[in-house]
Amino acid sequence: MSVRNFVALAALLLAGLLTPAHAGDTPHWVHYRLLNGQAHLPKKVVVMPVSVRMYEVTAGGVQEEVPEWSTQAEANVHKAVSALLAKTAGMQEVAMPRLSASERAIIDEHMALYKLVANTVPTSGLKHKLRRFDYGIGPGLNTVLARTGADAVLMVYGNDYASTAGRKTKAVLGKIPIVNIFTGGEVELGHSFVHLGFIELKSGDLLWMNSEYRQGASDMREYDDVEDLIAAIFKWYPGIERYREQYAYDE
Amino acid sequence: MKRIFALMVVALLLAGCAPKPYWTLTDQKNHTVTSTSFEFGVSDGWVRTTEPRTWERLEIDGAQRTILLESMTVTRDGTGLQAMTITRRYPDTAFPTIKKKSVPTQLAPEVADLYVAELRKRTGLERLAVLSNKPAKIDGKPGFQLVMQYKNEDGLRIQIVSYGFADKTGFYTLTYRAPYLYYYERDLKVFNDLVGSFHQLKGAFDPPPEIPGWAKIFT
Amino acid sequence: MPTTNKQPLLRASWALLLALLLAGCATTEGVSSFKSADDTGNLRESEQRLWHEAESYDDTLERSGQVYEQARATAYVQGVMDRLFPEFKGKITVHLYDSTDLNAFAMFNGSVYVNIGMLARMENEAQLAALLGHEATHFIEKHGFQKRVSAKNASAFAETGVPFSRLAAVSSISGFSRDLEREADAKGFERMVKAGYDPREAHKLFQYLADEVQALHIEAPYFFSSHPDLSERIEEYKRLSAQYRGGGRLETETYNAIMAPIKLDALRKDIGQDRYESVILVMEDGSKSRYYPPAGYYYLGEAYTRRDQKNDPAKALEAWKKAERQAPKFAPTYMRLGVYYMKSGNKKLARHYFQQYLGLAPKDATDRGYAQQYMSSL
């Protein structure tokens, strides 16, 4: 064997040993009960209180929430989500009922638990959980929301960071050699992020979730931008077969 | 022939270079986890760290220090959600941030008090509340069972149950942390089974290891 | 051959950046202090943002269990605040903060948090008035807003690098500039005098705290901040109070009666965090310990046990005996004495004290299981 072939073979062996066993590229997550037909897709859905915070970021990186912007962004997100639910076959939005203080406390703690679950899933490093995705938050929400007739809730949260004009200028100048010695290096511009997740009320199982992250020009005060973000998330709904193919689910 | 043999040797060497996975999934063939000082059982479908952690970096009095320990972690859904940790600390560095040692003659409630003070100081969680502190037996040794709770920034109650004991080889804890809502009760039996299966090994009585050479630079 | 001249490009870039950054520069021009509760409804847009952030932080502190719930003490402290600032009644809201650090802080929205550690150290209502006067002045004079403006302007040309901690961003917790702190001292003092409190108490508060900082070799707590430092503040308050004759409202008995459970709880929490030096400093000194419930001597015994220096075991026993005499219904003392005698081989006394403990302690007391176990082994 020539030296060249030997090196090529060694490289192939090395690549084979170090390549991850699976490289999935679907951004969404599907509960195994949906994959194996033990659960049905959500039909009557309560949209949980939408939480979107919008911040202004200065040239020096100081972040300040702008309450009017957050209110506008939340309204846009809720509107876009409601529109998409209305368009999705077999799905219907159900209004959130009036809650007592104790019911509100139950809702709040479940939303806090959901946030922890949603943040843990993508960072756990447990590849076998991709094949059998079985996360949830327990059936506690059902005690409060069963009276609505809903079978699922939709968790919605996000944030948006908008750069000031000074920051944008700094970003541009930061890319110019020599100039950027005086103005400072590149700075990160704003980004938008929205997360959606369906919870089955009876079991508390996290049936489906997805997020969209966009850097740069997206502004959640603009309905069109939000509509686009939500559409990008829902593009993967429900994506059961796509998920099954990707992760070779077997029961 | 010689060349094929040489290629096989290279392939084997390369295979040895591949890093071990951080987590090992438990199935019917590998329920028992064995470390140097202890072993314990893990339920099907849970993962555990493949190898024990043998040191940690802590800030003590404003300076970074390397502290030796032996620790393994078990989880089902990710340590962000729930974690069961089995740790042995050596006597001289049993409670490093409050600078106290463990001594075999200490009574269980005294050891428990030091442990809680250490946790509070180390994590900065002044408001970590002790819900109960009872005597317990771990591997036949007299110890404590502590149940503690705090709320995170979002108001989610996080519950912690710790079993612990001190002997001449050091201070041992078996701790389970999870959100009180749904997760804690759901997986408590798995933790109780783990505690019931915990067993100290002869390796606990060997001299403690040295701090790794490279870590001494930072000690 | 034509040569490229980069200078115009550089100049243009600089000019553009400067113009945009300066246009974005925040300013405190036109910002005046609050005159009354009604004023808080007239906020500029930039102030509204800070107000909203402070409200969010209030929510976070409450839901994460950092607010110390003690209705009687909270109502009392609120009452003192309303006496100092009657025109802001309903707008400056007092909360107790669950920490034994010697600190207090004011948020931009009028929420004032006083650490239970701070309440435990104070001796009378006049000292509390000095503290509250200072913090509320930060709110009224909009020091938080001025600090936010400074931060934005200071960072305009450089990325801050260090995360701007949320609490530091919306409150007085990390202190303000020397001038703003002086303003808070002076105007808070005026209020204290106007409300009829003894002005000589203001500097005493700082003196006790300077003693503690020195004895424990700790960093000066943020309430005092390093600008100006404690000794300067003590002198300043002495100078201010020299203009007045002595006398005025103290309410020592009322203060200590209401704060008794908090003082005891602060000792318990200090031991629970291994801050035994704080407990020894307070309970060893008769002039300080007289303001604490007598059950505090139990915690003094615990502190000696933790310190574990020569003669500390004997001192611990003495302290527990004192607690037994002066606070005979305080159950933990008996548990501790039972353990002491058990370890020293005196089974009879050990049994006696464990029995006392089991008779006094509530059914769900954390040490009950141990007491029962030790009883059965004796």
C-alpha cells in the first residue's frame, strides 16, 4: 500500500470513530406517544399567558426592557398564534377562563416548570431521549383547565433585543479594519426568539415543541415579522413522520 | 501481511483514543455502578456518569482551590431537571467553604448542620430551608436524612433530600434534587432504591489520590 | 499613480459614530425629584422603563421567596416610613428581605427592602428612621435613574463586559456616587429630625456597624457603600446632629418587642450559614445582647461550638445554661444540653434534658427523631 493510501485509510478510520452516531437536523421535538399513535394531536387548545420581553440594547451593551414594546410584541405573538391555530385543520382555540388567586398560583408554577423542562431538553446531552421523547409537566394544569373542555394548552414565550442606532453603527464600523481599533471590535446585534410547546392536559405530556431564533432585522413590534417567525415554527408541525425518519424511532 | 497487521494496530490505537461517553444508559446488564469507594444500583432507563468525578474547583476566601472528591451523578431527563448525586469527600476537605473537617465521632445532626451550612455558603442560597432532619441508616451506618427546599427565580419549588454519614474515610452524601411539582414524587422511589443499594467498598480505605499534576498549578 | 487616502474614510466613520452615540446619549436634564405620591404618575419614557424593571424585580423577589413574611414587623416598619414621608404614603412600600447581611436597598419604584440582619442589629426606632430616611431619599431624588444614565453614557464607547446585575441595575444595593450618598445621608437625616426622632441615634447606627466590619474583617456592606466610607459618615452624622439638642423619639421598648422574633431568627440563620463570629460579637457584648431575647444565648453556645477554639466548649456550656435559666421554654437548649451530657458520659442528666426537650418541642421539630433515638440508647 502506498503512503498516500495509508494516510487516507487512517483518516477514514479516525473520522469513522469520531463522527457522532446520529446528526439530526429537525428543530422540533415530538412525544413518543404521538409517534406510536397513543396520543392524538391537540384539538381544543388554551393559549397560556404569552410572555414576550422586548429590550433595547445600547452601544455599550446596556439592556433595558421597554414595557410598551413588550406589550406590543406579546399582542402580535398572540394574534399570530391564534391566526395559525384557526388555520390548522382540526384545531380550535379555547379562551383562558377567569382564575382565582390559588388557581393562578398553580398555573404560574406549572409555567415555571415548563420553562425548566423546555430549557433542559436541548441541553441535556442525552441522545436516547431524542428517540423516545417523553418529557412533561404532570397533569396538575388539568385541575384548573378541565372546565374549559380543552384537551391541550399551548405554552408561548420569547424575547426580542433591538439595537439602538448607536449600536448598529458600532456593529458596522466594527467590521472595518483599522477603524475598529478605535471604535471597538464587532458587537452582536439584536435577535428575536419565540418558543411554542403543546402540553396534553390529561397527562401533562409535552406533545410537541419548537423554537425559532433570528439574528438581525426581525422586530417583534411589527406584526409581519412575528407572523413570519410563528409560521417558521409551525412549518414543522406536526412533522411526525419527519421526526420518526430522522431518529429511527422503535418501540 | 505486515502492512495489514500494521493497519490493524493503528486502528486499535485510534479506537483507544476515542473519548468515553459522559453518560452510560442503564439496562438489565449494568444496574450496578462501581466506583472506587462505593457502589450502588441504578434503575433501567436512567443514565449515570461513566466515570466518577475526582476533583472540583471552588472559590474559598476569594481564591480558587482544587478539592479532591469522588462523585457520580444519575439522571433520567437531564441534570437541569433532576439529579441524584453520590459523593464522598475526604475528611480534611469535607466542608471546604466553611473550612471544617469531618470526624467519625461527630453525631449525625452535627454533621447535617455542617452540611447545610456548607450548601448555603457554597451556593449563596441563604434561603435554603430545612423541612426535616431525621436519623437514618445508610449501608448500616448511622447518619441523617435531610429534606430541604428553595424556590428558583421563577417561583418553582425545588426539593432536595440528602442522606449522609461520616466515618474515618470521609463524609458521604446521597442527594436527590428535583422540582417539587410532578418530578420529585415521581422519581423518589428510584432514589430510595438507590440509597438502599448503596454499599461502601474496600477501596474507601485506601489512601486518597493525589491532586492531578496539572491541577496543582491552579491550587 | 493615484494614491488611496484612507483619512477621509476614518474621519467620516468617527464623525458618524460620534454623532450617533451622542444622539443616543442619555441625559438627566429636566429630571426633578418626586415632590409627592402624585408625582410618580408623571414619568418620562426613560423613567417609566426603570419603574417597570423595578416592578418586575419586586415580582421576582416575592415569587422566589426572598421576601421575609412577618406581618406585624412589616406593618411597623411601614408605619415608621409613613411618619417620615407622609406625602408619599402608599407609594413608598417597605418589605423585609430574608437575608442576615447588614443591608437595605431602595428600588426606583419606591419599594424599600430592609434586611432582617439589619433590623436585628438596630436598637430602637430612631436608628430605623435614620436608615429608612436614607433609603427613601434615594427613591425621591431619583438616584437610580441618575445611575442608569451614567451607566449608559459610561459604556457608550466600550462593551461593559461585566454583566450589569439585575438588582444592582434597579436598586441602591451597590451604592451610588459619593455625592448622591451624601445627599441621601443629609436629606434622610432632615426627615428623621422633622419626624421628632433623636438625631444622636443616626451616627450610632453607623458606629455599631463600623465595629462589626472591623471585628469580623468583612467588606463594608453596600448600604454604607465605600463612598463615602463609614468613618466619614459617622463624622458627618455627628456634625449634623451637633446642631440639635438631645432628646426625641426612641421607642426602644416597642422596637425590641416587635423585632424580638426577627432578632432570634437572624441569630438562627447566622448559625445556619456558619456566621458564628457575628453571633459571638453581638451576644458576648452586654450592651448589645440586652436588645436580644434571652434565648439568643442558645445560639451563642452554638457559635462557640462552631468556632471551637480553646475554652470554647466551656463557654458554650455556660451560654446554654444561661439560656436555660433565662428562657426556660426554649426547647432547642435542652436538646443541646442533652447531647452535651450524653457525650460526656452523664447518662442521667442527658436523659433529663432529652425528656425536657421532647416535652417542649413541637411534634414536627427537626431534632425530635434524634432525641428519641438518643433516649432509647441511654
